[in-house]
Amino acid sequence: MSRIHELRANQSEGIYAVPYRDGKHGRPVRIPDGATVEAPLPDDRCHAPAAPPECLDLAKGGGVATIHHEVLGLIDGYLRLTGVFCLSSGEVAAVYGAEAVPIDAPRPASR
């Protein structure tokens, strides 16, 4: 099983990561299409919840929705959870809006 993945955006809104430290989430950050991430080791994985939220709400006009957007009814969509990974910064984060493609996976044979 591959530990290293390339993230590919599966929606035009892009890819977002919500970093975690000791079970507490940080501010969502946008990460670039094509970013390389790594499956976390158990010592790192324990920083994120066992089951992070399945979706990340998006605000009308773009970007991640805040509680204010929710109260005002300005939620315009969502990104689905891709999984929990270690980012290049070393942070453990829940990643949304991407397909995680194993880098060392065998390529299909050409026909």
C-alpha cells in the first residue's frame, strides 16, 4: 500500500486542508492541485479525530464558509472528505475536494 499520494482537485473550488493538533482543528487552508502528501503514521494520526467531518462547507462567492455564512444562509456547496494526511509542512490535516492518487502505484498496461 502506498504511503505517498498526489492530490488532484476533483472540483473547481480546489483542495482544502484542515490541520489538527491534539484533536483541535485549525483554520482551513487551500493547497495546490498536485500537492504531495503522505499517509500519517499512528503517532501523527492521533492528532486528528478518528472521524473528521465528512464535508467542508463552501461560501457563496468562494472560499470556506464560516459560522457567519451559515447563520446568514450563505452556504453554496461543499467539498467531500478525501482523507487524513501529513502535509509537506508536517501538519496532520483532513483534506477535502481531492482525489488521492498513489505515487508508487503500478500504471495500467498500454493497449
